[in-house]
Amino acid sequence: MTRRRPRAKSPVARPDRAGLERATRLFLAAIGERSLIRDMRKTPRRVAAAWAGEILSGYAVDPARILGTAFASRDRGMVVVRDIQFVSVCVHHLLPFHGTAHVAYLPAGRIVGLSKMARLVHALARRLQLQERLTRQVAATLDAALAPRGTACRIEAEHMCMTMRGARTRGARVVTTAYTGAFERFAVLRAEFLRLSSPSRRRG
């Protein structure tokens, strides 16, 4: 087993729970709902706890540290972890988007535990995000931590900003991809990744 010390990064600000509680009180007052005042007494505290402790919990996690422990290996075949379910919040309207991520890399002497790839997706998703940015971040973080021959990430997600507002289209899914290294250079590798990460066809 080899250990790679994660590169130092500038600290990411964590959510201010007290500030979130104050902001929620202002938000509820601006909405003007009066008939549910008794039910909303604890709402600011609940909202602050949910956002700071769960929905945006990724700010408390350093993605590089998740991949900080790797193992020496001679394996060079493509490693794919597919169907990683996640929930994130779009920065534009503060509404959720949810879906699945498919992640792959081509080892170059070092491999990482498979569960770490899922944890990486979750840590980056539990922040204010853009789907395109999330896809790039997953591929780039894996690339920086393992120095593989290449990384790939494909994300499919449904956005509540399209379901609840705007077009109000249910079931529409956004697909984004990001590649580094050999995946970026060779179409055959991208095709193989897309084949392996695509849903299996149902028989009958």
C-alpha cells in the first residue's frame, strides 16, 4: 500500500448555521404566510440544521483526503463504478437536482478503494453546484489524486428547476461528461466507458 499526501488547498468556508437560521426567518417573513405561524416556529432552526449539517455537508469534507490512501497495483484495465446515486443543489435557484454518476479511471500503478469513488461524488455533490462543474470536479480530483492514465465521469440528473418552474417538464434528464488523459485523446476509450456505464438493456 502506498500513501500519497493530499496537496494543501485553500480552506473552503463552511455554512454558518446561525446565519442560515436568521436568513430563513427573513425568507419566511417575505413569503407572508400567516395561517401556519404555529407550525413554522421551529422551521428556521430545522432548515439551518438540515442545510448546514446535511444538504451542504460536503463543505466540511476535503475530496483529496478521501482518495489519500491508494494501493500499488500492476492492473491497467479500466475501473468503472456506475450508478452512484446523489442529490445536490443547483446554485441558480437553490433547488435540488438528483441522479446518477458513473466514474472510471485507467490505473497507472495505483488504485483506490471502490467505495472511495462513491464518497468522492457525494462529497462534491453536497455543495451548491452546477452539474457541469460537478462532473469536471469528479474527474479532475480523481486525476490529481491517483495520476492515472485517464479519468472519466458521466452524470445524468433531473433538475427541480425544470420540474417545478420554467418549462415544468417532469422526467427530463441532463447528461454531462468530463474526460482527462487517455479518455480525452482516444475515442475508443470514451466509447468503451459509455458502453460500460450505460443501463443494461432489459430482455423481453
